[in-house]
Amino acid sequence: MQSEITLAELTPQRAGAWREFWLAFRENRGAVIGLGIVAAIAFIAVFANVLAPHNPIEQYKGFTKL
């Protein structure tokens, strides 16, 4: 007779540690909000050239006629 293998036996123990950490972490609302802010800042830093492609030193002088 063959014994059945459960999903828990196939899943590495490390994944369980991360899941346990996340379940405890998400209960702290301030920590989750802080993580979201840090993630947003990191996203803006990575894509800074796409979000603001213009040189910050150059000026737009299109409205010089008054």
C-alpha cells in the first residue's frame, strides 16, 4: 500500500518561516504602511529618469514675450 504525500511534506521549511513572518508583520498596520512608503520611494528612485526626464538645471524659456 502506498502512503500519500501531503503538500506540507513537499514544501520546504523556509517558505513556512517567511509565511509566518508575513502573517505576524501584516497585523502591525504602521509597519505595513511604512513598507508601502519605502517601496514607493524605491520605485521612484529606480524609475527617476522615466518620471522626470528633463535636466533640472535647464530652464524652459518659452514664455519670454510679455
